[in-house]
Amino acid sequence: MVANTFMTVNEAAGVIAEAAATMLENEMGFCKTIARADESDFDGKNGYSAGQTIYINKPPRFTTQNSFDITSTKQDIVEEKVALPLDIISTIGLSTDSLEFAYEIQLKNYIKRVIKPAVSRIAQDVEVTMLQKATKATYNSVGTAGSNTFDPATILAARARLTKGTTPIDDNRYLLLESVAMGEAVNARKGLLQDSSEIAKQYKKGFVGVADGFKWMESELLHSHTNGNDVVFEVRTTVSTQGSTSLVVEALTTTTGTVKAGTVFTVAGVYAVNPITKVQQDHLQQFVVTADVTADGSGYATLTVSPAMYTTGALQNISGFPTDGNAITPVGSASTAYTQGLAYHKDAFRMVSVPLIMPQKAEFAEQRTVNGITVAIIRDFDINTRSMITRLDFLGGFVADRPEFACRLPK
């Protein structure tokens, strides 16, 4: 039987791009469990370049009242816009002397030997970047950093933290741990009564399947956060502005005290409130530092933090503003690294993979999209090296538009 032949080299390129996009979508673990930006947010353009930004919508938030008279209480409908920068780039370039696809069997062999491992590496690269962004944006944290055993009490604390933040209670809650933490979790459950099919997964595959309100997954690509060299400081200036994301602190080590982006902390006396009822909850609100800082000559520094602070209105999230002298307690010890497990709902994070601007003249230039994941392949002659270059490209973005739907579990 004669193997199928291809009519043009571009036909082969399209097959490669389709296969690459399919493999990339399949290879992604974390990325497959989070929301995707709607196509309407970025369609209608002939491709994007790195550094551009698209804007996605968040549903408006309202307050209710217990009276039918709305004469003076009508609320504007304001859909929040969230910037989603296209800054996640993963590219692999291949220098090849020849790329002949006269027959289907040659193409399948090339996809298996070259494209599959290349796409696998791109998937890992994209996952690492998105997990780092997700972790640094997450301000909830449970357990004790450095001594968590991932027993049911710890996981249920993460579940409770999500639920108290009005995270939907459905099948889209996930728990992502690295292998050692997963082993500890399995060990902590060996004497508990559980669904027989889930017990089988524990003993046969070494990981928990579904338990404590989450679908469990394992990854060695989780982000490891290292605290700065100073974890003992306090509020210097009382916050007084609604929506503030700045916090001036003092008592850091003069000129050398550092606080790192991704550091989670609480402020004495500043409690979280129920997002709906606005009733004070029983736990302190946690914040995350969003940019590295170093103390000045007086031991002061201005932290940029998330979430923004509100004490009134539909956006209220804290019982009161941080006040001068309030103690600040970071999670973990100074200069110590902690691998960050994540408990999250699908809607905590959103990603996008966009089509790229493609050249008009090249030996071939094709891109394909599969389930929202786009991969481009280009092959052309490099006059600098007198060689044929083939490249695979991914361009995407990530945003934590509902970080209150996520929680860290530091190892």
C-alpha cells in the first residue's frame, strides 16, 4: 500500500501546527484546570505580539438594601476591567538541514521524534511561569510553613478559607501538591474511612484522588517562595484611603532589611469580613507583597500589597485599616524557602493563548488553535548562518482575577 502524499509543504506545516497545539493542550496540568479568557476579549485581530495587553471583564459587584425605595440608592453598573498582559513567551528554535515530508509516514515520524519533546518542554515552561504568577498573587495561606503534614485538618482549613471567601462549592475546586507533600497526605489518611475507589488510587498510584472537597493533582513545577531577610516589622503610617494598596512599615533592619514579592502577612487587629454580609470573620485578613522592597536608612519601607483595602461599601474586605504600631506577622521564617501547594477554584485564575502575527513570506508559516491553545510554526532560511531554521512559538498571558478563590499550603 502506498503511503499518502502531501500536495504542498504548507499542508505538512498545518498538520505539524495542529499536532503541536493538541499535544501542548494535553501536556498542561495546572493550565487545564483554570479559566480561559473569552475569545471575544481578543478576537478580530490579525495576531498579537509580546508585550501587548488585552482586557477582560469581571462581573460587577453590588450592595443590597432592605427597602423598596431606591430613589437615592441606585447603583451604577460598573464592570471591572482586568489587564491581562501577553508576557508569557515560550519558543524553541531548531536548526535543520532538511525537512522533507513527501509521505505521511515521514511526517508522523518527525512529529514523534522532534515536535513531541519540543512541545513537552514548552508546556513545562508555560506551567512554571503560570504557577509562579498564581502563587505570587495568592494571599490566603493556611497551616504552618515548614511543618505542614497535609493531614485532613490542614486541607479542610484551606477548604474553609475558600468557602469563607464565597468561592463556589462545586466540582471545580483543585488541590495541587508536590510529590513529598502528596506522600505525607496519603500517609495521613491511611487509617481513615474513604471511598473504595479513592483508597485504590492511594495505594496503587500513591496519590489522593478526590478528598476534603478537592480534586487532587501532583506537580513538581510548583513555585518555591523565599522570604526576605526581615520578618519582624510593624505598621508606621495608618492607612486612611479606600482602595489603598500601599502600606508604610518600620522597624526593618536599616538599609539591608528586605521584604520579597510573594510574602504573605497579617496585620494585628485587621480582620477579614464576609464578602456578602460584611460581618467580621474570625481570622485576620492576609495580604501578599507584590514587589520587592529594601529598607531605607531609617528602617522604613513602603509595601505594595494585595488585596486593595476597603472598609466600607460593596468592596469591603477588612474590619478596619492598618494602624500605626500594629504588628505585622509574615508567614514563615526569614530567608527561608517554602514550596507552595495551591488549593483553588477554576475561576481564581484566567489564562489566554493568542494567535501570533505571522510573516507573509517564509518557506512555511502556520498556526493552529486547539481548545484555546495556539501554537505557531515557522520555517525559513537564515542568511546569517546559511541554514534552515524551524521555530515553535507560544504567546499567552495570565491573571489572577479572583485571588480570594485560592489558598496556599506552604511545605
